Amino acid sequence: MPPNPFVLVTPGATRGLGVALTRQYLRTTNLPVYASHRTGASDSEIKKLILEPTENVDPERLNLLHLDLTSEDSIAAAAHSLNEALEAKGLDNAYIHTAFITGGMLVPEKKPSDLDWDAIKETFQINTISHMLIIKHFSRFLPNSSIKDLEAPAKWAHVSARVGSIEDNKRGGWYSYRSSKAALNQVVKTFDLYLEQRSVKAMCVGVHPGTVKTDLSKGFWDSAVRQESFEANDAANNLINVVENLSINQRGKIWDWAGKQVPW
């Protein structure tokens, strides 16, 4: 049976960079796309939201998973649902061609007295811990030994941020966001080493999209460097191009929207 690659975007079904990535893959490839959400909306409502701005896209290529980044049970259930969906379609040789893990939140602490216990916990839950749990439950869908003759390794990409770089930190502030993204960068490196050591036909990287004009960054659009400020659709296109063109010797690192390495 021939291999059956697909794209995973999580979260990727309702807003911001995630939905822009989902739409871009639907527009520019023939691959099935699995996108997650945590809303109470019906699948038909969410499909309409995603597909309405696109043209000539087969709606059967879009598949939805319910996933709450704050619950491991929900993440595990979403992975189980994906496995069931693939089995129901008879896709024994299905595998992740590209995965984008996009979950993120920002609380802009400027001084130590701004630090709040609940906000710190939530920031690390969304920016770091959920990414680790998605690795735990979804990495089994990366290519295994039964997938032969892949032209390029599967790409597993976490959306990080330049402010997660310790070396590049010249301004301070944003304690929780910086720290959680720095921790995520360590997760990227560690997971990539796991894949390499076990000869999995996949590589893990982090990507910095610049300042994307979404609700997450709305308070900082005016202060963003002009060359690094993008509408969500443009940011999605940039990241897809960067990830698609990375070679195996660029694995385990953090890359920005222009394909330049972000320092550790």
C-alpha cells in the first residue's frame, strides 16, 4: 500500500496563525489536513469558517479534532480520534508529513512585581507543557520503518519566538513568556535528538514567525519592528516556506520567518 502523508496543525481550526496555516495547506497542497480546536461549535460550523475564504478546496481534505491544550486527557483523546479516523479510512500507511504546533499565550510582565502565580502557570502550560504533551501523544504518527523511500524527512515544527533566545535578550521583561519559550526551545532540541538517535525519518525544529497580527500580539503591533510584523496569512506562508526548505543538517534549531537561525 502506498504511503499516505497528512498535515497536522494544532491548534489550527479557529483563529490566528493556526487557521492561516490550515488554509494555506488546503490551498497549496493536495494533502489531508487535520486541525484541532477546543470550541463547542459543530464541525460544520468550523469547516465553514475555515473554508469560506478559500476556493476550489475539497472539504473532505479538512478533518477536525477536538483538543484542549490545558488537559492531557483531551490531548490523548484527540490523538485517539485521529488514529480512529485514519483506520476508518483504511490508511494503514498514513503518517505526518508536516506538523505545526502553534499554542501560545503572552502576559507582558515588565517588572518582578508584575509576576502572578496563576498567570505564570498558565503561560508555561500553554507555551511549553502542552507542546510536550502533544509530542507524547501525536509523535507516534511520524513515519515508521514501514514507510519506505521518503524523499525528505517529515517536519515537526513548534512555533516559538525570538524572545525565547537567552543570547538575544537585550531588553528584559516578559519573564514568563521569555522563559516558557526558552524552555520550549530546549524541548525542540531534545525531541529532535530523540528522533535522530532512533533513526526516525523526521526532524524537529522551532520557528519564529515575527509579530503576527493576531489577538495574542494586538497590544504590541505599534512597537514591533516593521520588517517583522505580518498579517496571519503572510506569516503562515513564510513559515511553511521555511520549514519545507530546511535540510536534515538544519534540524534541532530555531529558525525565523526569513530562514535565519535564531541564537540560543
